[in-house]
Amino acid sequence: MDEQLEQLMRQLSGLNEQVRNGAVYQSLGTRLGKLMDGIQRRRRTAVVLPDDQDGVKDVLAELRHQLEQNVPVTLTHEKLTLLTAHLSSTDMALRYQGINFTLYDALQQDALDSAQMAFLLDELSRPDALFSHILEPANTAVFGRSARVAMLAVILHFVTPDVQSHTPDLRRIVILAAMYLCLETDTRGFVNQHGWAHAFTAITDLLTVLAGTEALPRADKLFLMMTLLERVKRLDTPLIYGENDRMAMYLSELANRHQLYADTLLLSLKQWRQQVALHRRPDTIAGWNRFFNRKRLLDSLRLQSELPASLQKYLNSTIDFLG
């Protein structure tokens, strides 16, 4: 990682520790927002993509054959590394229908042993891969970033206590997820010729898995929820490929887990509305995108049948006038 990312990791780790200790609560959103606003973006640079003719298709075929034979996967760490490296491929058939689906099948069949699971978790959570070209304008590296985040969520969903003892601690995953939210701004959904980018669907899936992890303290789940909300507030491009529905489901499920989450979400939504009221009529495309991203998220929240009563009451009583 470069110096700016290392500094951000230290800042988020420190802020997370303060939340855990109860030293920060009501000011959490403001503090997270300041960290995001202070990030220095960079000019576009060339993205180096993996060579899809380097033998990865043979490794994928070997994995599929072992799954079809219903035998344990015997791929070496070197071959597993090759597969994860090609999650950055812009060939959607290889990346998505190929590696993504086949690894998912392996997990469903319980075909990977604890050492392989731990290795994949380490490989998928490498900062240099998770944050590749993330400070630059929209680029093809987003496919690798989002694919790794999505697969990380899947691996964590299937992880067992035995495997957890061999993997990085959950707090490290929490900080990496928070960093990803602070840094990612590419809101593209489906991209012609390349397939799904869907970065904000992927990170929401990861937050959903972490929200359902009993070993994770409430402070960490609260920390991630607020990081997501602060990022959505600042997105200058539209979320229009179902991300808002996925976020609403995550927020609703989390709010139902404990009153702390419901109260914090309600307070954040009220503060967000006050901020919108100060700029009731945006005069830029970015401003209107931020306005309608919020509107679509609130509309999706209203459709959540299990939303806590306090949130339902607030959302149903809230009308946003443009005039």
C-alpha cells in the first residue's frame, strides 16, 4: 500500500477502536465523512490485466473435473493464486461464469479443506488487490476489486470455526471493508463486453455477511453501517442496478438485530435529510445524482416489510419537496 492508504488504515483503525471503547458514537458519521472528503484522488494510469492464455483455463477445467467427480479439491496454492488473479480479467465468461461460479460450487460442495479456505481468504483480502487503481477515475480494475470483495463475502459465509482459527481476524476484514467503502466511487453496474462491475452490490454483500457474524461485536457492525451511509451520501454517479434494494435489505436486517442499529440508522437518516434541505435544488449532475441516490434508497427502505416501526413511521411521514 502507498502512504495515503496506510494512513487511512491507521485512521480507520483508531476510529474503530474509539467506537469499540464507547468514546465515539454520535460524531461517527461526521468523522467518517471527513476522512472520505480528505482522500486525494489521482490521474488515470494503465491497468495491467492478467493474461487469460497463461494456463488459467486448464486450472479451471481441472477444478471443474474434480467437482464433477465429487472428490476433494487438490489444487495447489499456486493454482488457487492463478484463479484469484484472474478475477481481474475483463472476460466475463472466464471471470464471472467461470471462476466465480466454480469456486462457489466448490464451497457449496464443501470440497475445499481448511488450509485452502484460509489461503483463499488471505489471497482475496490482500490490500494491493482490493484497492488496485481505486483512487483513479473509473477503470477496468473495478472488475477485480469487486470480484474479490464478492468472493470474500462468499468465503466468509462458508467459513467454519476451525477455518477461522487459521485466517486473519475479523477485525482486519472490518477495517479493509471500511477502507473499501471510503475509497470506492465506481458505481457502474453492467458494462458492455466486460460484464458486471457492481462494486456496491459486492461490498453490501460483504457487510451483510459480517452483520450476521455472531463473533463480531456490535461496535464493528455499527461502524460499517455508518461507513456505508457516509459513502452513499457522497457518490456523484447513480446507483441504478439494484444496489439500493440490496442496501435496504442489509439495513433492515441489521436494524432488526438490535435497537442500537435501528436508533443509529434513524438518527443518520434524519441528519441526512437536514443536509439535503440545505441544498434543496442542486445545480450540477453530481448534485442531482446524490439527491436521487438517497431517494431510491429511502424508497427501497419503505418497501422492507420487516423494517422496525420507528423507521417505518419516520419514512412514511417524510416528504421531500424540491421547491
